[in-house]
Amino acid sequence: MKKNILILFLIAFSVIFTNPCYAIKIGLQTDAETASVGTSVKGTIIDANNNTKVCDLEAMKGYEIRPYHNIIAIKIDGNFYKIKSDNIVIKPTENGFISAKAKWYRGNIIVQNKKGKLTVINNVDIEDYIKGVVPAEMPPSWHAEAHKAQAIAARSYALANLGKRGSLGFDLNDTPADQAYGGASAETTKTNTAVDDTRGIVITYNMKVVCAYYSASAGGVSSSNAWGGNLPYIRSVPSFDENVKKNGHGVGMSQHGANNLAKEGYNAYQILQYFYNDVKFARMNS
């Protein structure tokens, strides 16, 4: 069976491509009374409404941001100063990280005043986003091929769900309600390698990127019932996780099952073609 799966992968991967996508917006906080931010190197605050510089930020220094009426205020050296904007971007002036929610993130941070409460968003390259998802969703100590399968599934889920939280001003939450995301603080060398080794690769069905559902464990058999509906690429198969109590919805790939299959010699593509029905692989245009 593994040999047949590998042949299918080699044929499918060489002929299918998807449209390019470079960045994704991840919601870190909504309806917040305050937000603590900072940068690992010198940073800048930009008024996103007119793309003008508001002020500079010192490296490794924390700043408190609060809503003030319909604009934003920032605390600097013990005093609050008004920023005449309801929408700002915080970014490093060179390669570095940005802090929010007591974590480090790549990309930049958007802070918006929405009806007197703050929304905090991480605007980040899709590959850097996946680097923060894989170790948050799957233990870094697990098999490298399981990490690669997780990276491809997470990337596919993200692209298939762009705009899912559009009414809130971003694409996805940073919680398991969408995908757990720990930012740069969660990254490890091992899981980053899995993301780099699968860069841009997604799962497709009928020339479209699939919503690659997955859960921790299915308890022996994965489910083909995706919340009352049947998707053609979701099927019920032995999930190779009988030693683990069911944890999650059980639809699509079992993460414990993926790790067990990897330990049996399956590579990432064989694992994914086992859990998802009649799928192919594509690489995003660079």
C-alpha cells in the first residue's frame, strides 16, 4: 500500500499548482482593554490609515496600549500619549520579533480600536505562521515525517479558510478553534525544518486546496462526518491511535495516528494520502 501511495504522489505533485499567497492575519486578542507590546530590536509605530510614522520604539522595552475614546493611547515612560488613529501597525526596523500576549512573533502587529476595545492581529508570512502552528499542534519530540504531514495539513487548512474570521478583521484565531499558534516563541529547530522541507506544499482535491481537518486522536477509527456533511476528501479509516483515548472531533488526520505511521516507515505524503481520500499535492507559486 505504501508503494502505491508514493507513486500517486509523484504523479500528482508534478502537474498541479495553486495561486500564490504570501501573508495571513491571525487574531491574537479581541475586545481587549489593554495590550502589551514591544520589539526585540528598534521598532516603529505606523498609522495604518495614512501610512505615516507615529513614533519609534526602543528595543526590548515594553509598551502598554489602550483604547482612548475612538483612538489609541500608548504609555511611554509612565505617561500615556494619544495616537490620533484607531488603526496602527507595530513593526521592527530590521529583522527582529514583536511581542504581544507575552510571546514573540514574526511579521508585524496590528492594533485596532473597535468600539472602545482593542483587537490585536499578527500579520505574518504564511510559512512563518506554519512554523508557529506545528509545535503548538504537535509535540516537537515526535517523528519528523509526522511534523511534515502536520505542516502540510496546517498550511492547507489555513489557505482553505482565509477570511474565515473576516468580520473580526483577520483570517483565523490563534486557538484550537482554528489552529493553535504559538508564534516564534513556540518554534523549534526540528519543527522549523519540517516546515522548510515542505515549503508551499498543500493538499488538493479537484484542483482546490482542501480544508484539511485533523485532531489529536480518533480513538481507533477516523470519522467521515464533517459536522453533519460529507466532504469527498474526508473518509473513515483505521486511525492507528487505538492506544490513545479519542481527543477532538476525529475527522481527517489523527495526529497520534500520523506519528505512529511515521514510526512504521510512512513518509508525510503517504500519511496524508492514507487519511484523506483521493487527494493530490500542489506547491504554491513563489
